[in-house]
Amino acid sequence: MVTALTLLHTSGVHVPVFDALRDRDHPGAVLRHLVRPELLERARAHGPQAVAGELRGLLGGAGGPVLVTCSTLGAVTEALAPALGVPVLRVDRPMAAEAVRTGPRIAVLATLRSTLAPTGELLAEESAGRPVSVRTRLVEGAWDLFAAGDAAGHLALVAEAVDAVTDADVIVLAQASMAGAAPLARTRVPVLSSPGPGLAAALRLRGADTVSAFPGA
């Protein structure tokens, strides 16, 4: 039996999002969801490296590729791949690669300040020496709405921020939770989000989109 793809989330709202993407684009694929909001809370308070040990313990039994859907934890979790012995992919890496291919002027929007630096570092890494100009903006108040369960208000604020961007070749929505704002925006600038391309890339790591049933998470 082929091992399922393990997804590490820091919010339970991501589970139906990735299940819907699976059902639409990768029917038959099996996803194993791990939801640990406390990891993000500690990483915001003390830095991502503060949770590296816990991440290693949590993912030590994954048995196959891991997709990390939290941008704040992406880099520290990817770095654990040699110790874990399995491929680890941060969900925003394929999005970042597409962004640097699209154009040199990249606008990054985030709702958490802790996401801005990791996303900027990822874009620099994916640019592979190509000149890029990265501008970042924190969408004030959007995370509070998300945390309070006001998904519509959260996405409306993000979409408003997207439409306010000028002089950019591409707009990056730094967090998976922001993806639903892309269809609400009216800008003609390409808007990239991470869940779709991230899931597709992780399933390619595993080598197949269709696997047999997985016996629970």
C-alpha cells in the first residue's frame, strides 16, 4: 500500500480546503491531516526554531512525504527532511517559484508579520540569482478576523489590499488561508496563492496521485 501524503496545518480550516482540492484535481489521493495550532503560537512568540524539536517528534512517523501548509513554519520544517528521512515541502515553494518566473516586481501580502521574512527569504532563494524586487505589506486586522472565525471579513480585507497594489508584476498571497481572496480581487495583476500548486507538487513527490486507502490519521 502506498503511504498517504501527510499535511501539517496550524489551523483546522485548511483541512476542507485541501480535501476539496484533492477531490477536484487529484481524485483518489489520500491525505493525512495533522492540525497543531499551538506550534504557530509558540513560533510567533519565540521564533520558528523554538518548535523544531517538537516538529521532529510529530513528523517522525510520517513514513512518506510531508506538506507544511503554515508559511511561518515552512523553512524550519523543510530543514528537518534529512533527519526525518522523507521529503518535506513547504506549501508556498511552488508559488514562489512561479512568482519569480512571472516578473521581477513581486508584491507580498500577509496577515501575520511572522510570515513576511520567511516568504521574502523563500523568494530570494527561488530567484536563483535573478534580480527581483520584493515589497511586503501586512494586511492589518485580517488575522484577527480569521482567528475570530469571520472568514468573509478576513478575505474581503485581503482582497481590498490586493486591489490596492500598484507597480507589481505579480502579487503573492503569503499564507494558505488567504487563497480565497484571489477570486474576489478585481486587479489585472496576476495573484498567486499556495494551496493548489503546493498540493500538486507534494503529490508528485510521492510519485502518484492515486493511492489506496490509508488507515486513519
